[in-house]
Amino acid sequence: MAAALTPQQLSETHRPTLDQALDAISTRAYWSPHPEHPKAYGEGGAPGSLGAAEGRAAFDAVLNARFDLDQPGTDGWTGGEVSPYGPELGVEYPHADIDILLPAMKAGTAAWRAAGPETRALVCLEILSRISARTHELAHAVMHTSGQAFMMAFQAGGPHAQDRGLEAVAYAYQEQTRTPGTADWSKPQGKRDPLKLTKSFTTSGRGIALVIGCNTFPTWNGYPGLFASLATGNPVLVKPHPRAVLPLALTVRIAREVLAEAGFDPNLVALAAERPGEGIAKTLAVRPEIRIIDYTGSTAFGDWLEANARQAQVYTEKAGVNTIVVDSTDDYRGMLANVAFSLSLYSGQMCTTPQNLLIPRDGITTEDGAKSYDEVVTDIAAAVTGLLGDDARAAALLGALVNPDVRARVEAAGELGEVALPSRTVANAEFPDAVVRTPVVVKLDGTKTDEDAAYLSECFGPVSFAVAVESTDAALELLRRTIREKGAMTVGAYTTSPEVERAIEDVCLDESAQLSLNLTGGVYVNQTAAFSDFHGSGGNPAANAALCDAAFVANRFRVVEVRRQA
């Protein structure tokens, strides 16, 4: 089949964007080619993109129908997604016979390898460009599989996810091009003729990559691994979470279309949807053809992958216990507002949401004077209540609980200690079947540091613990233990003391945890920006990789050398 997308067209369209991405990961300054505002798409917006009405219509069109991908080995159909907002999606996806699909995926590897790092990167950018044009459609898909409110689904599931995918492509290109493609080698031999060789260096992928998707952020967490592997020459098999298939199925369809138009085998990207209870992730993870695995989810399965998928390079983002240390502040109201928003965003269903608030038992100093532990906790509770007092605003910020397990944790939190802020039910006028709960804050004693202490385990969802500690020094000791033993994706701290600030930094440097200090404005501890912020560090138990750095891409390929006599 003749390529509809030529290398020249791809270069003219996307090389400037790739160059800007390479510059951004070097400077770490703010940059994004993907607009965050919904009005930037459709008529008068990005050329060829779907506007709000078109995106909703496109989403509606895939519901209650079969989602054909024309990929090899389809032996039946499967589905069953139910929106956290209530409706059944009714989409059926192809179920694959893995013994047929995996060999088919490998068939196009040689041509994809021969294309080289630049062409692979530009094809990936074309895929991302087409995904971006359908951001409105994908936002509805993310919303109705994850429970995110629409605006968060639009931004985090759309432009922010696309940024993370592009960031991975930029790192992949940078690492693959560190070594020149060819070299002339000449070694002097004194009076004799020099020894001469010509050498070629080709980047070669490790093999089929498996992306195991998560329920809460299917695109944001899925795109980095998908595009890092594809850009480094590997076929990619996408295994979505069974409750969040549609966003990644749409992504796979777009990728297959672009690959075919560029003259490559569309089976370089394929979907592995599973039947109810099938659990194919374990089966796929140990297949000899699978050489790379990207996973976001529970610690238990992440640990299993690291221990059992020995033939693969495994990248995991697991659970952690995120902590905020409150020592002192010169903007008490700003701190309260920032913490309240961080606890509330998407009902705390983010791997970066703070769980433990470590507050000295004797209180903290502020610009308004001393505040006792009880006052600080009461004021945090009041800030959350004020933020979420209006049901319409609360629903737009909280979204919906993603599964019954989260609801059960919220309802059981009161058994763990004194409730400083009870959770309440929020009505969603548009989706009356949505399960929406405000955060619950529980007071706990920080002197209890045995393994049964509730705050030493992740309690995923809108549950936070105000932990009374004897002093800031005790808070730092507990912070160190928490990161070292349980892991943390994020750490926050509030202090006006340079000495305390340095001590907190030292803990986070020692234990490899990403730190945010004295956030009182519109940036929150549970948000990170692609091209500038690192998501996770790979240095503590919460994750063995960071999104995104050189280490995230460099082990997805090898450089193969051919030497010839000159």
C-alpha cells in the first residue's frame, strides 16, 4: 500500500513541534502545543478538530455498538463498561486470540526499525495530533469510564495526556540519536597502514511492549509508555482496565490508521480487551514475546509483575502514601485554600492526592499568630466545606467515585478515629445516578507508629488523616519512614523556617520524593506539568520509574553495531 503520509509531509508538519519539545525538556520552562480550553477546538479553533457538539456526537456514535479494529486473531467480542455517572456504555470490543495477534504484531517490526528514530517520532506526533483533534470526543470517553468531571476529563485526559505522550517521544528521540548512525574508524599502526573500519549503529526495540491501563487516568497514565515504546521501535499491545476501555480503544484505532497511512503495518499497535474475570494481564505479562511492560495500579500486582515478568523490562507506578508537613506559614488562608482544593480534586482519586497532614500537636505559627492543632484541622475542614458547599460546584470538582471500593473506604473512615470533617453526599443534577462524596478528614495520633496505624497505608479516595505529631522533627521522622517503607508520589510542606525547609528537602532528597513547598496559589501538590515536572521519581516504593526522564525510555531499545572492513 502506498503511503498517504510521506516522510517529507511528516517532517514539514511535525518537525518544528519535535524541536520545540526537545527544547522544552532541556529548559524545563512552560510549553504545550495542546490547548487546554474547550473553545480552542472546532470552528475557529484548531484546524480539523471536533468542536463541543461534534465531539459529543462522535462519542454518542460509538455507544451501544461494536468497536471494530480489523486486527488479526479476533475470536469474539467483549464489553460491559458502566459509567460512574450511571449509564451503560454498551460498547463491544474485539477479543483477541493472543497466539494469533502477537505474531502478527511482530511482522511489521523490521520496517518500523528501518524507518529510524526521526520517522518514528514524526509518526507518533501525527498520531498525537489526530488524538488532539478529537479531544472533545475523548473527554467524554474519559469522563464516562473514570468518573472525572468533564473539565478535568477534558484537560487531564486530553491535552495533559497528549503532552505526556509527546514528552516521551522527545526523550525517546533524544536518547536514540545520542549515537551517530555511522562512523569511520581508523587506528594508527605506526609505519604500517592504519586499521580501518566503517561502522553502523542501529537502534532496535526490545520486542512487544504491553501497556496495562488503569481505571482512573487511562490516557494520562497510558500515553507515556505507549509512545515511549512505539517511538523506540517496539510494537505496543494495549490492555485497558476493563472498566476503562473506550479511551484507549479510540487511541489504538487512531494509531492504527496513522501507521497504515504512513506505510507501516497497523498491527504495530493493537488492543487486548478482556472478558469479565479473565485476568489476561497475568497471562500476557509472562509471555516470552512481551519484552516491556508499563503498569499503573495496585502495589500487589505491581510487585507481582516485577517479581514474575522476568523476561520484560517492567515500569510500574503503584500506591504510595502522600504527605503534607505543616510547620508554619505566612499565608494561612492561602494554605487552607490550597490544601482544601488538593484534597477535593477528583474526589482524591489521584495517585498524587495528599493523604496524611502532619501537624505538630502544639500547633503552628502563622501571620495571624499561633494556631493550635485543633484550630488548623477545624480550619482545613471549614475550607473544604466552603469550597464544596454548592452542589453544582462540588460535582464539577469532585466528579464521581470510580468504584464501590472507594465508597466503602469513605464510609468506613469514621471507624478509624475522630472525624473532623464528615463526608456528605452531593447531588449531580445532570447524572442523578452518580455516586458523589465530599472528602472525610479523620484525626489520628502520630505517636502510634506500629504497622496497624491507619495512616501508614494508602486509603485511596477522598479520605485524609490529620495526624498529630509531637514536633516538626517528629513529623520529618515520620515522613522519612513513610516514604522509605510505603513510597510517595508527592510530598508537600509549609514552613517559614529556612532550617526546616532544608531539613525537609534533605529527607526528600535522601528518599527520592518530589517536593512542593509553600503552595498557596493556583498550583497544587497533586498536579504536574509535562516537559517541566517529573511525575514520581522511581526512587521509592511508589514507582520504579519517573514520567518522564531519560531512564524511562533508554532501556526500551538497544544499539546494534555492524562493522565492515573499510
